[in-house]
Amino acid sequence: MAGCEKAETGPGGPVALEFAVFEGGYGLGWHERASRAYEQSHPGVRVSLWGSPRVSEKLRPRILRGNPPELALCDLPIWLLMQGEKLRPLDLSRPSYDQPGKTWGETFLPGVLDLTTYQGRCMAIPTEFGGWVIWFDRKLWREHGWQVPQTWADFERVCQNIKKAGIAPFAFQGKYPMYAISTFFGLVQRAGGLEAFAATQNLRECCARHSMGA
């Protein structure tokens, strides 16, 4: 979830916040409840909520025109928006909503906001937290004597050994490419930072210090 622009207030009127969200399997009910709760705790604010399965597609031209919503929940390339100064930083020093004595920033798990923090400023927050994992065939690994890597160097070595056995280290079914590209982009960002990720988006050659070994 990212904040795109500062909300505007009409003469003597309430602050208007437009909130655009991806409308998927969870529906909009939980966003509606959060919006109405926020209005109750902030009497001078009105939240205009709308959702669409194609919300990202609809937001792209608005960002280019310079009139995006104040808040957005979508799958736009957050790193490029941060580098392009299209987002406003979030104030994580404000008091926590439900944990007295803590700031908003202190309520997040360590490291969760690292990927959305640029030049010391947090530009977006996650709506959920989970694990992104890679599955492997334990029986196949036992047959070949491969050890589960504990470090990045171990990972590169085992990928080379898998290739020598005539097997691709990574396999993907190809039906939902967004999952594979998320893994790739995550590795690029971790190895080379935002600059490396931006290079891939601009179709420029990117030289990372480490390769995936695949």
C-alpha cells in the first residue's frame, strides 16, 4: 500500500482521500470497514474507496498525468515509483493504532519495510506478511547427495552441481509468470539494490556481483 499524493481540502470542507485497491478474492469489505473506522476517528476526513481487478492498469495513466489517488493497493513497480519520486514518504513516527507506547513503525516485524524504504524514507507498507519459498524434491536431492545450501555461495555451488547432472536448477510451470518474476526481481534487488532493478525495467545491462548460478 502506497501513498501517492497529499490530500486536498476544500474551503471549509473535509479532507478528501481517494483509496484505490485491487479487488480480488478477499473482496472490498475489509477495506470498507477500515475506511469507515478511519473516518470515525478522524471526523474531518472522508474516504472515497473504489476497487477493480484491473486497478494497476487504471492507475498507470493517472500517475503519468500527475493525478493519482492518495492511497493505492496495487501491483505497480513500487521500486521504480520510489526512484522516480512518485510517492510521498509515510510518517512512521506517529503513535501506533492499537499498541500504546509504540510508534507505528515499531509495530512492524524487523526487516519488513526494508524493500519499501528508499534514502531513509518509507514509501509503502505491506498489507500482509508471509513466506516466499522455493520447493525442492528431497528424494532427488538424496539420490544425488546434494546438501541444502545455508549460504549464497552454497546455493551457487549446488546449482552448478544440479546443472552438471543435466537438470535445470529452477523449473517453472509457466502458467502464472508473475510468481516467477517476483522471485527474479527479489534476487536482483537483494544483489544489486534499486539501481539494478531499475536497469532491468529500462532494458539496460545489469552486472550483479553474484549470479543465480542457473
